[in-house]
Amino acid sequence: MPATLKRQRSNSVYEESNLSSFVDSCVNFVPNVTFHTTTEGKHMAKVLTSNSAPQPHTILLLGTRQQLKSKGLSQLFPYHKPELDQLIDEIDEASFRSDGYRCGNNHELRITLGVIAGAFSRHNCPLRPDSITNIVEEAVAYAKKVKGVTAASGALDIYCCEAENVLCVAAAVARGANQSFSAKNGYAEKSYWNRGIPVRVVFAPDTRKQSLSEASDTFACGKREYLDAAALSIQLCQRLVDSPCNLLDTTTFTEIAAGHIAKLKNKLKRNVSIDIISGEDLREKGYGGIYGVGKAAEYPPHLVTLSYEPNAAGGSGINPQEKLAFVGKGIVYDTGGLSIKPTTGMCGMKHDMGGAAAVFCGFIGLAMIGVPHRISSILCLADNAVGPRSQRNDDIVRMRSGKTVEINNTDAEGRLVLGDGVYHASALLPYTPDVIVDMATLTGAQGIATGRYHAALYASSEEIENRVLQAGRRCGDLCFPVVFCPEFQCPEFRSSVADSRNSVLNRSNAQVSCAGYFVGSHIDSKYKGDWAHVDLAAPATRGDATGFGVTLLLQTFAASLFGTA
């Protein structure tokens, strides 16, 4: 680990051991979901139903009502009993049924059913990944309670009916199968390394297109490694977003990022690098937005740029190569600053780095896959703390773009760090991106405008708006466009003493769009590429973190590799 990343903490051996265990568990994170070919799936079923494997185990047959009766699933899992069709007819849609049936000679084997919702509207994903995630969560909870189940012996196999988009289904399963962050079990260090129960996933072939034998050793996406990368990225994002700030501060987040860069470089031989600007260096280099927000905290603000270039051999499936930049809001904790939040509004603000987690983990997934794009992922990390050095209302901040901002609400801090981030992306990278995507848990108004399940999409062109919108509907990370009309949004930030204020004059005038406008106003004026702003404040969590945003980046920029274009 570079010396510049060493935490400056107390000399407490206990505290350092706790933090080191957490950081190491994130750097060496392994998902609890694995994916298996149809040949492997048939063998797994044969072993589990034999006399030689009398171990507690749960199998989930997952699909729509029609799919559960399909030839593909019966070929893949040939241990149906006649009463199965009756059970399928009895179960409600979008529900899990644990009182399935027993089969074979293993009386400890439980066959359960999950019927995916079939109805969908034009603004939803046809595969209903929301329903899949809910069913998998119930199945995992059930499997964990089966007497005698241990992580070593295994617990849950999921036989999925044919899916048009395997990335969508794999992501939904990964999201529902993960325990996410936990510090239970007495010793926090043990829980940091707890992967949860193993979940093995098998996809049935689409018998309309291929027979079981033709699909026996392949995935629809071509490579198992792609689905593994997606599962790791989504579950790591969930873990990071759910981690508290006393573990995931700006410095430990940077350490975790550096650790993953080292793994990508040394193990996968990817052409990656990391650049870090932190603390007073941000001030000296003119990043007044990030510096001002984070200067009062115990651990300094960081601007972390992760870079990836395709290897000389390149990838396959996407042509021409694109130049991309991702920017993420990484407020590791948001007290609101001196415009302090009430207690009820502050609990849960550990989630306010969901945008940075999404672009970081999306970057990891794309780099693991080896996409033929050039990518930079810029993490804008700060702790919006209260202290003697806190930024004040009425302060005037000079942003990296050169524009000045009058602070009239220290709790509108995310747009300040993102403003510096998008300028960095548009003007200070070694290349000019074709597309800039920023992601942020930016406004409470997003949930009112587009709801709990759809992120708000504020896009500079119809082309990039449609591209991200359609990708979201394909993969399940749903988005919906908000008004892009800078000429109406600009006046909301009028200031008599600076180029703008940081919070709107009229809180009833399209706040989500206005916040997006403020971020985009700091993009370099010479930049002519596309820009999309994704406000994922509501869909980033559903009680716990959802990993929202990761699959959206994978589908938008690697659809051809996943076979989901």
C-alpha cells in the first residue's frame, strides 16, 4: 500500500486490527453467488438426490408460472413429481413457497418454488428483477433456517428458467442473495469475512432456440467470468454502501480502491492505475468544492481517479472503442454540515456515498471483463462533518472550474463535490471522454419525482438519454428522464455576490433537474461530448443497499459482451 494511503489513527492495536480486517475483507471480497452450466446443474441435482448426499439442502425452481412448466426446466432438473404442476398453479405470482416437495433418496433435500411476477408496464423491466430479488431474499432466509445447514456444506441451488437477459437475472439474484455488511456475531472481524450461505445458480436453456445438449457447457453471455464479475461488483457495492463511516471513511475507501487496482493489475494483468489528490493538495490545486465540504472532518477529502485502458490485444464485441468517464458522489457521512440535519434525517446518511460506490464497483466489473473502452472513474470523497473548520453559509467557494459559488445551504454539498468531479472529467484527464456519467444520492426530491425504483436521469442529449434509459429497462436498474431545460433552471441559482448559489431559490421548481443543472454547469465549456447525471437517492437503498447503478453501467457499456444488447 502506498505510504500516502496509510491511516493516521490512534495507536490502539484493537482499533487498527478491526479496521485492517474490514479493509482486507473489502479488497479480497468474494461473492456468495456462483454460476454453473447446464451440465453442471444436472450433475448437482443428481448428486443431491442420491443416497450419497444426505445433507440439508434447498433447491429453488425460479421462473414465471409458464416457465416453471416448460420443457427446458424439466430437462435441466428432471426430478419433477406430478404434483409439481398443481403446486405451480396454486402459488401466487411474485411469491416464494417453501412447502414444495421432496424427491430422490435425500430426505433432507427441500424443493421450493418461486413464481416471478408476469405483469409489467412500459416503464418497467419485462423480466421483473424486483420480483426475482424478493423471492431470492425469502429463499435465502428459508435456507439459512434449515437445520444442519452450514456455509461449508452448502445451502441453496437456484434453477432459473430461460432468460432473455442473463445479466439482469444474475444481478437480481446477486442482489437478493447477499447478506451485505454485518458486524454481528460478537467479533466484528469474523462477520466482515462472512460470505453468507453459498448460492449456486443454473440457467435453463431456451428450448425455443437450443436443446439442452447444445447449451450444456456455455452461457448465453459467452463466459462465466462475466457473470462472476457482475455478482462481485454488485455485492461489493452493497457492502460499501451499508458500511458505517467509522469503518468506511475517506481514507479507508481510498485504500480499498487502491487494493482493487493492485489486484486488477497483478492478478488479471489489466492496464490500470490510480491517482489521488487529498487534503490541502485539493485546496492548492483549486478543488474548492470537495475541499470545502470535507475540510472539517477527521479524515481529509480525497479526489481519487481510477484509470483503465484495454490491453494491446483488446476485447471483443464492442466497436468502436469508447472513451468514458464516471464521476461519483462519495459523501461518506452527511450531517448536513452547519445546516445540520435532525436526528431522524441523519440516520442512514452512511449511504450518501452510493454514487461513488456504484461508479467504483462498475469500474471494477468493466475492468474485470476487459471491455475495449478507455475508462476513468472519479471518486469525490468527503465527510460533511461539523467542526471549527466547517464550511459556513455565506462562504464563497471557488470551484475547480473557476466559477465561484455562494453557500446558502451546507446540506446541498453533493453538487459541490460533483461539480469539481465533472470538471476534472471534462478538462483534466489525459483524454477527452465521449461520454461522462455521474451518479449520486443527490436529492431527497428524486424519490418524489421518479419514485423508489426509478433513478432520475438528467441528460444533455436525447441520444445518451435513450441509451441509458433503454439500458436500465433491459437490466433492471430503472431510470426515468427529468426535465433538461438549463435556461429555466439557471435562474434558481442567482447570487448577487458570486457566479451562483449552491441551493435553489424556489424549492417547488423541479429540484432534481436544478441539482443536475448545477453539476453540469461546471463541465468545461469546451467539452462537446455527452453527459448523463443519474440521481439514485431512492433506489440506492431499500432498507439496506441495493447495489443500484453497477448493472446500469455494465448494461450500458458492455451489453455486447454479455449478449444483452
